[in-house]
Amino acid sequence: MRRASLALCVELALALGSLAAGCRRTPSTPTSGVDGNAAVQFVDVAEASGIHFTHFDGRSGRKYVLEIVGSGATFFDYDGDADPDIYLVNGAALPGYEGPPGSTDRLYENRGGSFTDVTEKAGIRQSAYGHGCAAGDYDGDGDLDLYVTRFGDNALYRNNGNGTFTDVAKEAGVTEPNWSTSCAFADYDLDGDLDLYVVNYLEFSVAENPWCGLKEKGFRAYCEPNNFPGQPDALYRNNGNGTFTNVTKEAGVLDRGKGLGVVWGDYDNDGDPDLYVANDSTENLLYRNRGNGTFEEVGFASGVAVSQDGVVQNGMGTAFGDWNNDGWLDLIVTNYAKQMNSLYRNDGDGFFTDVSTSSRTGAVSYPEVGWGTEFFDYDNDGWLDIFVANGHLHDNLADLGQEGTYGQRNFLFKNRRDGTFDEISNQLGPSMRLEEVSRGAAFADYDLDGDVDILVTNSHGPPRLLRNDGGNRGHWLAILLAPANGHADAIGARVIARVGSAMQLREVRSGSGYLSQNELKVIFGLGDATAVDRLEIAWPSGRKQVLEHVPANQTLTVREPREGTAGK
Amino acid sequence: MPFPRRKANRRRFAGGGRWGAPLVILLLSAAGGFSLEPQTAADAYRDGVDAMRGGKTADAITLLRRAVELDPNLGKARGALGTLYLQLGRLDEAEEQLRRARELEPGLVQVSINLAQLCARMDRNVESIAIYRDVVRDHPELAAAHAGLAAACQRTQQYADAIASYRRALEIDPNAPESLANLGSCHEALGQEDRAVECYEAAIKKNPKLAMAQGNLGGILQKRGEMDRAIPLLEEALRLNPEFIGARYSLALVLIEKKDYGRAVKELEAVVARDADHIGAHYNLSRAYFRVNRPEDGKREMEAQRRLREISDEIDLRQKAAAGEPSSSQRQLELGIVCERHGRTRLAIEAYRAAVALNNGNAAAQQKLASILLREGRLRESLTAFQAALRLDPNQAVLHAGLADALRLTGNAEGAAAEYQAALRLDPRLSAAHAGIGTLFLQRGQLDMARAAYQKALDLDPQAHAALDGMARIRVAQNTDLDEALSLAEQALRIAPLPRYHETIALAHWRAGRKAEALAAIQLAIAGDGRNASFQRTLAQIQGGTGSGK
């Protein structure tokens, strides 16, 4: 077998960056033993790492439904120094609010594992009530830009390449007049530039806020989505010149759902990104990319639109991930209380099977309200686990005669590799047992120690940066893809790692979960394996590349070959 | 982010039938044989009970009625008669007799239990629970009473009370597998699956023929992903009771999980054939059709499921509005209207009752309640409701006409005639009143008068289906223009699919010598209203071939 050094354009980028003062990075010396879950702890280091942020929902007692949606976060390397920085979205004061001004969106630069607020320096000014965010190099100039959704005009912060940003949403044509929640970039038409999908929620006006709740007792509640019509989502095709065109209708994705979550993923393995939208009280939507610039909605037919009993649920967050390592992207959708989160197994024939109950991820989620979610390998054993951020939306449940609690514990489902999961959050340290009003969740190895950390946003409260301690006891391999076109991202790329007969599949993806985005690096947990036998990369350009015998425990920057296919 | 939905409970109560068989007091007669002309009330009662035991229902009714005629205060005779009516589904008559029996002889425990069961059948669960509580208070040693109370509580989702009562019943009689199974279903409803499994397993151990326990246990195992354990239980449940929809649906989900889509299609088709409103079955059938490459069928089921969901969502919204304002009679009325519009009759009745209970001055609710009860053949209740509605608004012609219909159907022709006239005094153009008068004339054999009244009704409203049917019946009675009779009856049926119109069609076919068609039509009538004595008589006539026109 040829080693990676022969005739391949590969650079070995060391995982260890500069050891600045205050660096919390630990050496990546994995120990043997696959099942190290007892040794893994998540520790909240948000404040300690310099993230002094409190989400402000603008509440005034008038129960604007805006307040319960919350806001998300993005890990993205805006300054190109190989570590993920953080953007946290914030709400804003609403009519009737009379307290001190709340905080705004914040940008934090990662400096060796600690964070510095550079919001003002970056020139970012929040213009309206914020919800979601996603990053991607939409203008192909080699740095990551940022799209932020708002109740009001959305913002497209073009990265100026010098640590500053400029909001060019208006010029680019993506201000989007509707109430936007989640968003995600992807090159759906495979023309080499990133397009943008924006999920929109409800027809709602602050000036006409209906009174909902128990009228006779005077207990006001946030109104349910049934009280409002939905708003159509928007697909913006990148024109290649810094502007976008709204192609929602012609692409066949015009629908008046009540969208909260979105994720791109090639679920049918035909080489182009498909799209899944989680809707709140209307059917979820699976748009199969036809490959000709249009989509076909197949959610119902393929079995991912509603619950197993045909009931429409209140979908919030969603993610794709191959949790059973069979080469097909599976799907998760988080739902409201008294509904199970939906875990769908991709059967590889265009259909999915609802395994929410049989996987043992459903029943435990029944009492909770789930939001942000993601498939990630927390213990590097080579099998994707599942995280779910929970938190209710009513802060007066007892008054309303409802069961449950406002603050709720988040979940971490450990993959047992037999089609089932164990919920083990109570074994992973006190920070994982906090009962808070969580919303978004973003994932990255922010401290570059070889295991995935979690950033959880909380409604009207501080976020939690859950540092993964011990996950790197399993071997790992992180891949940073550098496309040939010089773009700062390889969104849409697919990477398969093979060790013996086992395989793992990852995609580079913008936007996932709920209102949030993970870093663009892909990380494989390898358990006992000290190398990946074969790394197969399918670039967004269509090129294929294979690397063999890639040693574990490193972050590898892989550059796309400029011509032909990299051989074995 | 809504209020949580209630899951549809597709589980059955144990007991061999949806309502359980009423317990019957059996006093053994020393001697066999009886006379249909007994001399004393006691003899008539004894012979009537013997006839019941012998399955001679018609004779039993005759004899027990005779006993009541001879001694109106013979409580046990009324009790037995009421029980018989209950078994036959003649609920109004059953209620009259059982209530009177209870008044006369409050110590007849079984009468009280049967009356409680009757109230449950009529969705008067609050009253049912109250009667059971009385029985339990007076006879705490009776396991059946505790079990009955438990079942009544279970029907109204008072699961904690139901569990307590089932447990008490089982303490008295530990060998009651049905109570064990029902206890299991209460635990299941509360999400206490482990306890539910224990109860079902214990019930099956005592009685392996308990379909409900087999099926419900299989359903839990299916949800847990234990397919191989679920299958034999579900198959056994269906072998014992092929009508067990819940078990069939769970089996279908197992088959889908095992990728046996062809068989899943068959099972789901059977479910929707029995329960056209089963959202989950339509959904999974749609999915299964797509899997077996029948996309058109899949799309059809998809649309059916979506339509049902829209209805369900609309009702859900109204239920939440009512829950948000629990003392609002208007919200309950709005809920009832939506339920009625979508054919959810039981829910509509419940909502209208609630509206009236919250405000008995809600004239619209009273009217709606009266009309729907009449349509459902619950005549005694509709009479009460119409009278209440008229007290609130005596100048409503339609109320007088409705009351008249109820009186007519209960055999009070004179009262009916007076009310039809009252309706016409208020509104001479009320087609329904003219049609009702026509029917009174028809019943008296005054066919020309009947024709004139029906024609008047049709002149005012060409869509007056009762008048169309009446015109058809006149032709049948005169044995003329039978094809025209058929056409009129079919037109009536298209306007309003009432079972009675199937009977008219049956009679027209039968008169024309078309026995097969006649039988098919009368079977449709019986399917629509199995308790209708007239339909049974017509069936007997057609089968016996007596009195046909040819």
C-alpha cells in the first residue's frame, strides 16, 4: 500500500498551534480502549474562556411569540488561523420592555482556546431581533462570510479579510422580508458557488399580538403556531457576482410551512445536496434534488414528514448523520413536549423507517421540548452519538395546568452500535445535568485536542461552552478540506473513512441542528485504530480523491488536486 | 409549541365486547315450558325469565310486558325487561324500565349495574359513575361493581380512580383476567408500560383467550422494537378477535419494520375498511403502497390522511379553545358544531351537553343537542332536549317540527300531529312539517292525504328527502310505479344517506320481484341501524318470501 507521501498533494498541518498564554489545549496522546465513556466529562468553560454573553429575549410580559424561538451560534474560522471562532446571535428589546438594554450579537475570536470579544472591532452591528446564523464563503474570496437571520431584515456579513465585516445583504438581495429562523449554505446547482436556503416561520406582527392562554384565569401564554399562517421559505441562487436571485418558486420549494430547522445532505447518494426542513405543526419537508436546478418534495412518500402514526408534529431542529455506518445519511428531528423526537433510519432505497421507539431515543424525549441537535462522536469510538438541547417555552407551566418544567436537562445518546442508544447525560459531569432553557447547539473541537466540544445557547441566559475532557482517549482524525478554487470552505464535500471493513461517512455542511452551525472541519473517531486505511473525498467540484494509511491523532489539511483524480 | 395532543385510544376494553355483556338476574324456573297468557304477574315474570334463558327473546318480551301490565310495581319484572331491551340495543326502552325498576326496588343490585352500563353506552359517563359509586358504597363486596366503576372511570380518562377500583375488584376476585387486562390498559394510558406489561402477562396466564391482553401486549412490544415477541401475540389476538383494529394496526407496523410490505398493505387495508378515520393506518398504508411501487394508491392514501388530519386539527383547535375557557358554553357549542360537521357525532353530543350544562339558557346548544339526538335515534333524550329548547324559544317552528318527529317515532301520533300543526302555524312554509304530516297519514293508510302533504313539502323544497321517500313508499304501498318509487328513494338517499331510505329501496325491489337486490338493500339499512325493528321485520319478510308483489 502506498503511503500518503507518494505523489499526493497533501500537507500535514500540525494540530498544535501556538501555545499562547492561557491555552487550555491538552496533548493529544490517546490511550487505548474504545469504551471510554465513563472517563468523558463535559465541563462548562464559557465564562472562564472569555465568553461573557447573555442572551436577551426582550421579554416584556406581553408574551410575543418571538421570545420563545431563541437564538443560535456558529463556529467558524473567520480569521483563517485554523481554530474555530464563535458568533452568538442575540434577541432585542420588544415593545413594552422597560429594563436596561440587553446585549447584542457577539463575535469571539479564538485565541488558543480562550476567546476575545471582537464584535466592535469587526464592525458588526446588530440591526434587529436575531435568531439563526450560518457561515460560508459565498463570494469565493477565501474567507468565511456570515449570514444572520432576524425578525426584520437579515444580514449578510461579508468578510473583508482583515478582521472586519460589512453587511451587504441589501446589495446581495438577501435581506428576506419574512420572519427567518434557520439558514444554510450549499451549492445545490453544483456551479461552484454557495447558494442559500432561508427558513421562514410565521406571519406575525408585534403590533397585533393576540392574547393566548387561560383567559378566565388571566394566565397569558405564548401563542401556538396554529394561531398564525406560515411563511414560505426562500432559496437564493448565487449569481456568482456577489448577488443572489430568489428562485424559490422555480426551484419547486415554495411552501407555506412553519419552518424552524433546516439541513442540507445528500440522502440519496446521487452526488447533489438534498434539503430537509423541520416545520412546527405542519409536515416536515424533504426536497430531493433532481439535479436540474429543481427539487421534488418527497417527505411524505419517503416517511419523514410526520410521526409513525401519521401525526404532524412540532418540528424544531434537525440533522443528517450516518449513525449506523451503512453509508446512508439518517435523520433526526426534535419535537415539542408529549411528542417523541423522530429518529429516521435511511433504508437506502429512497425511504426511511421511523426508529424513534426501537432506537430508545424517543420515549425519553417525550416529556421534553427538543431544539438543537446533532450527530457527533463524543467518545471517538467510531460511532455517531446524538446530542439534543432541551428547554420549554412556557415559564408558567403550572399556571397553565401543564406538566413539565421550564428548564430541562439536555440529552446525550450514546450509540450502542446495535441500532439502539443509551441516554447518558447524567454520567458526563455536572455541566451536562444543568436544567436550562436551551435552544441551539454548535459543535467543534475548539481547543484542538482531538475531541468535539459543544456550544449550547440558552434562551434569556448565558451559553454553555462544554469542553470535552476525555473524548480524545479514542484515536481520531480531523480533516480540513481546502478546495482547489481557493474558497474558504468545501461545503458539500463528502468524506468517507475506512478502517478495515468499517466505514464512516461525513459531509462538510453549513447550517444544521437549530439556528446554528458547526465548524467545517470533519472529525472521525477511530477508537483503537491508529490509522485510517483509506480516506475517500468527494469534492464539491466533482473530483474524487483517495488517501491511504492516514495516521490518526492529527488535523490534516487536504488540498484538492487541481487536475484529475488523486490516485492511490 | 402547542398544548399536547391526546393520543387516540385504539385499545379495547376486555370483556368480549365493547360494552361488556350486561349481567342478567336468572331465577331458575323449576318447571320447563310456559304460557303466553299467564294469569298472574309472578307467573308472567317467571315464564319470561325462562324464555330469556331459552333464548326466546320475543316471547320473553311479551311475557315480561305482561307481568308489568299485571303489576306495574313489580320491580324485578321491569328490571328483567330493561335488561333484555339493553341486550337488544333498545336503549330508550331499556332506560325507562331500568329506572323505574330501580325506583321501585332499590335493592336490585343488578338493575343498578345494568342502568350504569346503559348510561355509559349513551355517553352519560358522569351518571354512570355516580350509579356505580352508589352500588359500591352499598355493596363493597361486589367485584363486578368495582370493575364497572373502574371501567366507567377509564372511559373518562380518570385513570388513577380506575386503577384504584380495578385493584379493589381484583382483591375481591383475583381470578378476573378481564379486570387485570383493563388495569393494564390504564397503566398503559398513563405511560406506565412496565406495569401494563405485567398486568397483560398475568391476564393472559389466567385466560389465554383474552384477545385484548394479547393484542395490547403485542402493541407495546412492537413499540419497543421487540418484533419477534410481538408477532405471535398480535396474531393470536386477531385469531381470537378478527375485528381488533388496534392489534391489526400494530401487526402492520411490525410487518413494515420487517419490510414485508405486501402483507402490511393487506393488514392496513383491513384496518381502514373497518375504521375509515384511522389516521395512522392511512399514513402507513400510503407508505406501504409507495414501497410496493403503487404510487397512485400511495398518493390517494396520502390525500385521505391529510384530509383526516385537517379535520383532526380543526377539532383539536376547538378543543383547546374550550379548554382555555372551561366555563364558556359558547366554546363548547362551537366545538360541537365543528365535530358535528365532520361527523364526529359522539364528540358533538358531548360538547353540546357540556354547553347546555354550563348554560341551560343556551338555546342554540339545546337545539343542536335535540336535533343530533333525534338523528341518532336517541328518541327519549331528544324529546327531553326539544322540550327544553322550546321552553327557551317557543316560537321556533323547526323545534316544534323536531319535537313532532321525535313524538312520531316514539309512537305518539297525536302529540306529533299537534306539534306539526304548531310548527306550521309559526311557519306555513316549513317543508319538514308538511313531510312529517305526510308520514303520519301514510302510517294511518291515508295515502291520498299523505301524497298531498308530501307534494306540498316538495313544492316548498324539492330536496325534502323525507318527502321523496314518502312518495316512494306510497307507490310501494300501492304496488304501482315501482321503478319510480326506486328512483325517488334513491334520490332521497343521495341527499341524505339515512338507513330508512335503504329500506324503501329494499321494499321497492322486493315488490318488483327482485329479491337479491332487496336483500342487499335491507342489509344496508340494518348496517346503518341494527336496532331498527322495522328493518328486521322487512328482512324477515324478504327472506321468507311472504307478501311479495309478484
